[in-house]
Amino acid sequence: MPGTFTYHFNTPAFKGTSTLHTGLFIGGKWVDPVVPATIDVINPATGKVITAAAAGSSKDVDIAVDVAKKAYQTSWGLKVPGTTRGKLLYKLAELLERDMDEFAALETLNVGKIYAIMKTGDIQASIDVFRYYAGWADKIQGKTIETTENKLAYTRREPFGVVGQIIPWNSPLLMVAWKFAPALATGNTVVLKPSEIAPLTSLRIADLITEAGFPPGVVNIINGYGTTVGQAITSHPLITKVAFTGSTLVGRKILKASSESNLKVVTLELGGKSPTVVFDDADLEQAVKWAASGIFSNMGQSCAAGSRIFVQEGIYDEFLAKFTAIAKNLAATTGDPFAIGMQHGPQISQVQFDRVMSYIESGKQEGATVHIGGARHGQEGYFIQPTIFTNVKPEMKIVKEEIFGPVGVVFKFKTEEEVIEAANNTTYGLACNVFSQNISRALRVAHSLEAGSAWVNYAKTVDKAVPFGGYKQSGIGRELGEYALDTYTQVKAVHVNIGQML
């Protein structure tokens, strides 16, 4: 029988107990993997094992897909009206709101985000996303199309059936909400693989799905490695749609698996190297705060992180001084994410810690200047000092490649034309941030930058009702808003003869 895990929180920020199942969630039940295996889950603040979670394989994916297919054909999909799907999603949001303190604590324990930020940020946003798509569930509509008097033509937006979903470790619960909510609202059933590094809240929400009343098999959650469970999902012949959030490298592999299996529809939300552009007429205090949040929030572990910062020469020195002061304050408040007053936590894992430190070393070796930071913080856990590089060049690795850590590079620029060219000099195109009190210039630059999201006079603030996704190698398709509904439905055209004779 699959086990359970209980953790007793006794921290300044949260005191309480959480119990969750550590098996696989298939067909509304907790089961053991066909091939017994587990993966250790690590606390990034200490480097110590929290618990072990079951690790599935392709055999478990086969079982889950069969169960999900049956549920789609009998108790979900077009068998269930949108009003019912909406009620269940709304109930799930209510249950998550009831338990939000526990979910915030679990995510902080597993991922290392600051507890207070986690609760008011990711957890609340997840609740909002479920509520938003609950409202959409009974509004999935087609169109009537005028052709001739002898024909009635109309379209239907129909679900795919079984969809596969693969989420990353940097914002696990929020990614569950981004994936589950539109897929379920449109009538699909789901087989989800959480990150094996950060599965705790994905496993815990399965109990809320059962409590909310979703039919068995509508949602299935299989923890495991990307090379086994992820590969099985992306190549499975009965899964006709896959949604993935993660690295561009893995995104390429998913596209390849789709092309070599059944040409499943793929949505990819991938990496970024987003520019932050600060003009000399910007509100400097606000620009500095937003730029710092854009790169240092969640310890830089964000696909939309504003990691390339371009500052116009007239305010460069003053901006850098204020930006440095914020980095120093973050360094002074780096530590236990449950501790009161802490603002900067650890990287997610030893692997990610080593990756970020290797980029920092690369920057040093290639001749960039470490303006501040650039070293480990403390001796326990995976903490890295907020780091700013200056004297950087476009060909450096720290400028070209996604670091996914608290490392920003700062450039000085002269003209609007110059900064647009420099900002667009990247293979990525996920997001950009533009700061200027001249709204005409701010919008002109925002429109000129090659990115799927542009924030003007703030940074990296997504909204459940606004689409999110990338240009270039930052992805395919959009999440959030009404646009996400399109990615989980397929259009059927119906032609009805009402008078044409042969």
C-alpha cells in the first residue's frame, strides 16, 4: 500500500501539521508504482531529505492513460455540462483557500520560497486561477457561419480527450493551476507529471480534487523522472495534447517525441533571457525596485526573470548605486524561508546551485566584473548571494544563456535604437520590461521588443486573465486568459444540408 508522510511545522511563520500521500494518484486512488521505486525529496534550505515519494514508470503512465480515457468517455468530457465542471473547479478553489496556510508551508519546505511571499503570491494566485476558469467552463462556444441559404454551418470547440501535462519545480502549485484549470474547464482529462524535485503540493492537491467531487480518473498524478514518466507521456499514442513548462532543451525533446509518435498538439512555455530597459526619464525609485524584483524574486528561478538590465547613461551610476543597495539588503536578509524578516531563500537543489555557480565563474573567467555577490551564502543549504555583473559583453555566456538564478547583468546604453537592437539580440522572447515616464516612447519600445509579454513601468506581474507565452525559442502557444482555452480545444466544423438537392 502507498504510504503517507506527515510533517510537523513549528516555525515562526507557520505552526501546524500536514499529511499527504506519497504514492501515485491514478483513477481516484493512491497506488504503488508497478515497478517499486522512490525519489528523495530534499529541503533546499538544509540539503536534508524531507521524505521519499513514489517514482512511476511508463507502465504507470499506460494505466493512467487508460483510466483517463475511460473517464473522458463516461463521466467527463462532453458527458458533463460546463456548469458542472465549473462548480467542481470553484469547489477546488474554495478547498485550496481553506488550506492555503498548509500549502504555503509545504511549498516553502520543498522549494525554498519565502513563506509570506508564497502565501500571498503563488498560493493566492493559484486559487484565483481555479476560480477564473470555473467561470469559463460553461462558456466554451462555437460560431454559426453564414454561407448559403441551403446550408447551416457552425463550429464546436471540443476537448482533446486525455492531455498530458509536465510542470517544473520553481512554482509547482501555480503551475498545477495553470495546467489543470483550463484543461478541466474545457472537458479534458489529465495525466500530470510534477517535478520529481518538488512534488509535495502536487500530491497534496490530489486529496482536494477527490474532496471537491471530481469523478475518478479525471485527474491522475504520476511523480517520476522526465526520462521515464515524461518520455512516456510525450510519446503515448492515446495522449493527443501535451502541455509543458520548463527548459528549451526539454521542449525540443517533447516536440521530437510528438513528431515521432502521433503528432500530438504541443504547448510549450520555455526559457527566457528577458530584458529590462530603463530610460533616463523613468521614475528611478520605482524602476530600481521593479528591476530588482524582476531578477531576484524567487532567487532568480523564473522563466520571465529580467536578467539583462539596460540602463540609459544619464542615470546609470545612480541606478546602479540604488540597485546595489537592494542587493545588499537581500544578502543581509538571506536565510531560512520560514524566518520572520527573511527575503531571499535558497536555490532549489544542489544541481541548480552548482549550475548557477558555474555561470558566475564563467562570467569571471570571461572578464565581466562582479559588482556585488558572486559567492555562496552560508554553509548549509543551497543559498547564493544576489549577484550583479557589470562590464559585460553580448557574447558572454552570462549574457546569452538562461542562468535561472539570482544573477543579473547590467549594460549602459545611449539611444532608443541601440537598446532595442541589443535587447532583441537573443534566441529567447518570453518577456520584457520597459521603464519611462514618456508613455509614447515606453509603448513604442514595448511594441518593438520581440517578446510575448511586455510590462511597462513594472515587471514580471502576470494576470490570470491575460495570456502568457513566448516568441522565438521561449515557447509555443499561450497560457492564462481566454487564449488558454483555445489550446485545450479543437475546432469541429459542422455542415448541415437544409435544401441543396442533387
